[in-house]
Amino acid sequence: IPGGTFVMGGEVEDDHMPPHEVTVSSFVMDRHEVTNAEYAEFCREVGRNDPEFWGIDNLESGPEFPDHPVVGITWRDANDYCEWRGMRLPTEAEWEFAARGGLDGKKWPWGDELTPEKANYNPSDGLKPVGSYPPNGYGLYDMAGNTAEWVADFYDPAYYAVSPVEDPQGPEKTKYRSVRGGGWHSGPYCTRVYRRLGLLAYWVDINVGFRCAGDAPKADPSSQN
């Protein structure tokens, strides 16, 4: 995803105010949320326990649902998985920049209108396989709906008032980690690209998953000779 400058935040709730200009460097991001099958491989290789709701069919959690996004994992679980893959969790700024898909000032990744054909949100009959809905302008799936997503930052509702412009990394340590986006169990408002939430890092939830990000590969000077 090419870096750029955008207006982060919204004007509805205090914790995503004030809207403020942010510049992010180029980065890479998973096209979709981490799936049950992908997370199960990590658990097997490192000896990690299965997710909290593993094997509960009505939550689409377990090996019978390989292409559904994994839920029931803590922030540490998500962070460790990304590190295992040689990646990391996205920052809040990266996540929102990516979710906007190149559109400026819109409520959702595709514009200002939400319909059930565009995202999986409440009322919903449960999680859907990743890639079930159209991608945004950066080719990313489910940046609104299916699951909300853990990101790297600690959560402080007042952070936007003091956020640096260049590649913000979030506030100093707090009790909470930030969660972005909305899921199958979220109401329409909660799927907006600027909506944010703080959860305890050890929290597990039927509505929260994650995806990985990373720094953009550096150009090889020899390839330009």
C-alpha cells in the first residue's frame, strides 16, 4: 500500500475526534483477516492452545471452517502470530488508511452508503468466509464487517489531540489495546472506517479477529543498474 497523507478520525464520538492529518509510510497488509486454517497451523507449530471458541459450530470456529476468520484470540495471540510470520500488527493509522482504500472523507471503505451486499454486519447469521464481499480500492477484504480487528496500538480516547503527524505509533502504555472496524455482531455505525474501541489485551471475543501488516520492502539498488 503506497504511503500518503489523509485525514484520520471523525466527528461523531470524542475518541475519534478531532479529525487530524496523518502521513503514513508505505506498508504491506494481508488482503483478508487471518483464517481458522492459518491460525491452526501456527498453533500446531508453536504449541499454542486452540482459540477460545474452537469447535463451536454456530460461531464458525474450528477446522470445519478453514476459510472463516479466526476469533476468540487475545491481542498477544494475534501479535505472536504476526511475528511468527515475520510480520506485525498494523498501527491504527495504517489500518484506517488501508480501510479507506484511497477514498478521502468517506464513512466506509467504498463510500457513504452501507448495504448487506457490501459487508457482513449485524443483523447477521454469523461469520462468512474471507473474501465473500467486494474488496476496497486497495484490494483488501472485510475492512468493514466480518470481524473487528486487533491493531498494534495501546488505546487512549484522548490520543488524537496529541497524535504526531508522521507514522503515529499510538500512546504510551495503557490498560487497553485498540480494536478497529466492525464485525458480524456489530451494528452499522460500528463498521465505519474511523470507529475505534479499546479492549483489555487478554480479552477474547466472538467478534474480534485480526490481520497482519509489515513495512514495505526496500528497493534493491542493484536492480536499478
